[in-house]
Amino acid sequence: MVAFPPLRLFSREEARRAVGISERQLRAWERQELIPASETFNFHDVLALKTLHQLRVDGVPWKRVRDAVGALRLELRGVRNPLTAVKLYSDGRRIGVQIEGRKMEPITGQLLLDFDKQELKRLLSFPAKEQKSAAQKERARKSEAEQWFQKGLDLEMAGALPEEIMEAYRTALEFDPRSAGALVNLGTVHFNAAQLKQAEGYYRQALEVDDSYPLAHFNLGNLYDEKGDRKRALTHYEAAIALNPRYADAHYNLALLYQVSGQVLKAVHHWRTYLRLDPSSSWSAIARRELDKLRAATIVRPTRPSTAG
């Protein structure tokens, strides 16, 4: 068995930036008792924050989120944060819960069958024994892919070698070639190694799988920004914001790009939006400084009147 170093703890700011939320949002979730209040977060806590953020992006009514978490807290007595013990996901505008590979309805605790359209078609086409076997294999394949994806995340958090991290994500893709998350994370490992061509390929594959994935657009924007291709960088940052208008980091990068290209009004708009979404991080100090620069540069100062000779 390979021994990995213990998982690190993240400060509030590090956790927020990993998820893409503001301090105000984090405090709101703590006040609503969706997560325990804390100054540090471990890897599983960060995943819980990502779950809440994704449910919000998916447009799940927030009362349903609170009801589901409350019900799970009663069901899982003694668990500090139920979001770290189960997997929450959105099913349209409803919430589902997955515990040890089984799906259940969070309020009643009733187990749900996990059949997608393709599996239902097989149910109508094969004898019962074959149908069950095919459905089980499909679920097992997706479950295995999810486990390897999580292992890749664990390895990243533990500071493992890039080769180990990439192997985990590649294995996830062998089980589920449509894992957009694994494709994006593979691209980012290559991006961090300055292998931009490979990174671009993985990001584009992720968008082929899921063209409504804001993170894939954002990462492509970063890649083209790195290559000096401002036009394509702007296109992908704008696409990320169109999919998620509260994507603070995309607003930040757009503000910088519009500022250096001389489009002052657009830069001001995105600086202001960024500051509304993330008003208290170290990056917000930079945003305020740049916004002040733009304001000072656009002030029209009156000239001294001349006297008659």
C-alpha cells in the first residue's frame, strides 16, 4: 500500500478561492447551519462547499437544500458535517442523496432506482436477468470512475507527483469517457506543467462532453491569456460568466483584459462586479486599487483660465 502524506488544512480564503465563493456567501452558509463555522477546512470540507455551490449554480431552491441538510443531520446523528458523509446532487430542481453508491430521497430516506434513459431502453429490450446485470455493470462503471476521480483530487491535495495524479484521472476516464471533471483536471495538470497544447486538448474535450461547464471555459480563457491570445481569452471568460454570472474569478480576469486593452467602461463594470462577489479577499485589494486607477484616469480636470493681455 502506498502511504500518502496527511491532507493539509485550508484557510477560509484558500477554501473560498478553491470553490469560487465570497466570504459573505461562506458566512451565510454558516449562519444557516448548512456547514459548521470554522477558520480551517480539510479536503472533505472543501468538497462539501463545492456541493453547496453546485446546487446553487444548478438553481435548486434553497429551502430544499436547507430541508435536505436538516433531514440528513437528524438521520446521521453524531456526524459533524453530513455533507462530508454523503454525496448531494441535483436532479432537475430536486435534490438526491447518494450513500455508499445507493441513491435516496433526503427527506423520507426512501431509496431510489438509478436508471437513466439508456438503461431504461435496455430494460425494455433484454430478459430480466440480463437487464439487471447490464444496469449493475453501468452503475459499477460510473462508481469506479467517481472513485478514481476522487483519488485524483486526493492526490492533488496531498501534493503527489503529476504522473500519479494524471494516472488517476486517466483511469477515471477509462471507466467513464464522459467525465468532464476528469478531463478538466487533466488539462490543468498539463497547464501547470506549461504543456499548453495538451491542456487545450483536454479542456476542449470537456466542452465537447458538457458545453455548459463554466470551469472548462474559464480554464481555456486562462490558457489563451497565457498565450497572449486576448480575443479568444475574452470569448471564453465571457462564456463562463454567461453560464455562471457569479463567477468572481472570471469577472476579475475580464476586468484585467479589458483594462489593458483600453476598454475602460467594461473594465470598471467587471471590477465592480468582482468586488460585489468577493469584497474581502487579498485579491479584492488589488481590484480596488485598479478601479481607483481607472477612476482617476477618467476625471476631467478644468484648465486654468487665461487673462487678457
